[in-house]
Amino acid sequence: MVTSKYKCSKCGNTEYDSGEIRATGGFWTKIFNIQNRKFITLSCKKCGYTELYSKTGAKTAENILDFFTN
């Protein structure tokens, strides 16, 4: 993906890959392995530097599915 708005803070490259990761957020979510925190990742294609951005609005259905599939 190429965009003129993205610029790597380490090397200045403008090409990146994007993705998403999920993590637990507190004691009970760790105990039940419910990954209720979402983050968008942007990784520089040149140097690999990765930035995380919080993604708000986790869907209840996704949390329920995580509970039963983990």
C-alpha cells in the first residue's frame, strides 16, 4: 500500500503494510483469554519499524466468539 500521508519516522519511507492485532485488556480478560483490545499496525516495508494505533469499538459478537473458541 502506498500513500503520501504515511512517512516512516525511522527511515522516511512511504510504503507500508497494515494489519491488526488483538490483546487482552485486564485481569478477567486474561483469565478467560478474551482479546477485547484491538490495534491497527503500520509496518514500514523498508526498515520494518511498526507503529500501533488503538482501534476503538470492539464488537460484542467478536468477544463472545473469542470466549467460546479460545
